[in-house]
Amino acid sequence: MELLINKDFFNDVTSYVETIKEEMHASGSALVIIKDNKIIHEWYAGTHHFENGAKKVDDTSRFNVYSVRVTFVGLALAIAIHEGLLSLDDRVSDHLNEYDVDILGNTTIKHLLTRCTGLKFEKNTVSRVFDPETSIEGKKPDLLAKILYNATGKTVNEVLTKKVIKPLNLTNTGWVTEGNDNLVCDINLSTGYPTLRMGSNKGDDRNLYVSARELALWGNLHLNKGSHEGEQILPRNIFDLATSIQNPDSLPKQLPKFGFLWWIKDSEVNVNYNELGSDLPDGSYQILGASGCSCTVIPRFNMVAVRMYNCIDAYENLGFDYIKDIQRFGNLIVQSANNL
């Protein structure tokens, strides 16, 4: 991908990202902006941790993206649905037999993707917290990954490695099972020492590490509906599914809108319930992780904006407002785009 650095247009965004790095006590940060399939701005700051000898953050540095990973699970599900191996209307009970069928009731894959099941899952038990399609709950990517495996015999990692990671030659994206020099440590203010999160390579846990550039390419693949450098990597309708609103019609209109776990900007949503900045155009979509990493896709501007941080408990220890922060970031991106 061609690299065109134009610092002047994004001074405000860069200054803001640097300010938030200091406010949340992250050791490192990164910012990559793609427009019209070109990197038009790229910036790195800080180190992989605060200890002596820490590596400086650069374009190969891989951050733990935490909840950003759910869009990887979502795309794997969209691929399986396109291939006829799953359906949005499949009942969860058709794929997971360890839970009480009566409590699961008519809960579907769509309910899981749009976070309105009303159910609480704990190990092999399930209980109802609220009526389905009446409110929004936390994400359940592990359940979706299990459904995918039961239906296809493939893990999220296996599906995406074959369909996306290898075709795009993403060498700084993957679920980490062992350490290496490119991994950015988590800064945990509660413990005071840096950590790395290891896990399995199935793709269902919080150990997905990605470089800022490659997360921007991930967003750009969605923006281009599966096309990369003139080649159609995956069918367009997979991305139409993943990035269009999938909320059940009965869900209250003021609640957040979701695609395949992407937050999607819609003017009906109450700003108090939204992670997307008020200035972002309708149809923009975004995902935010606990470490502060985010990917914002703005189709109206043909633009993707990614920023990375590595502090995982700034809210608990500093009262850091993640929602206000990500809304402000999105609005600054729009202001800069309007000046291009």
C-alpha cells in the first residue's frame, strides 16, 4: 500500500492521541489513517513498556486489541453464513447443547451478534436477565466462536488465516501463544508491572495482537467490501452482512445498532448509548477495545482511522472515560477529513 504522510491535516488528531496516551498512562501509542486505499498519516510514540531497555513503538509493534477481536469473530461467522453452514436465524440451542433448552428458547445467532439475548452464561449454565430484544448486553464472542466450530469444524483462526490473513499477507496479526519482540506489553496500573496475554490460537480469547498498519488494513478490507489491491479476496455480500445493521426490528430504536459486532452509526441512537462520535456520518462503523485500541471506518470519506494504546485498567484506576474519549477521537477524524 502506498504511503503518503501529510502531518499538517492531522495535527489535532495526533496531539489528541498523544494527550490521551499520557492521561491513561499508556507506555505506547500509534495512529494510522487510510484514505482512498493509501496511508495518508502514520504516527508512533512511546515504548512497549516502561521498563529500562523497552523497544520503541514502530510499524511492526503489535498491540493486544482486546474487544476489537470480536469483529474477527464476526467476519468468520459472516463467511460461514455466506457458505450456507450457518444462518442468522439458527437457534443457539441447535448448536450448543450444554445449556438449558427451555431457557435458551428462541434465542438466535442474530441475538448474539446484536447483543440482545437477555441471557447470562456461566460455564455450562444459563439464566435469563431480561426479555430478549428489549435491551443491550455485553459481547459473547466465545459463544459465537464455539457455534462456528460446531457448525464448520473450523476455529475462527483457521477460517480467517485461510480467507484473510494469508491472502493479505498479514504478518503482524494473530492470536499469540508465545512471546516475541514485536509484542507491546499491557500496562496494568493495578499491579504496576507490564504483562503479555498468552492463550490458544483458536481465535476465541483475548490474545489477538495486531500492528496498527494491519488493523487499518483490516478496516480497509471491510470498507472495500472484500477487495484488496484490485483483487476480490472475499465476496462483497459477506461484508454487506458484517457491516450493515442487523438489530431485530423490535429492539428499541434509541439503542446502539450493530452489524456483526461492529457498532454502526445511526441517527436514531441516543448519544448516551453510543460509542460513535456525534459528527461521524450515518453508516460509519467502529470497534473499541479495553486497551484503548480502536478501528473506525467512514465510508462517506472512504477512510479508516486506527489508534492504539496499551493500558488496560485506566477506567478502574484513573476514572478514565473511554466513551467520551472514543467519541472525541471520531469527531476529530471527521473534522480533519472535512479539511482535506
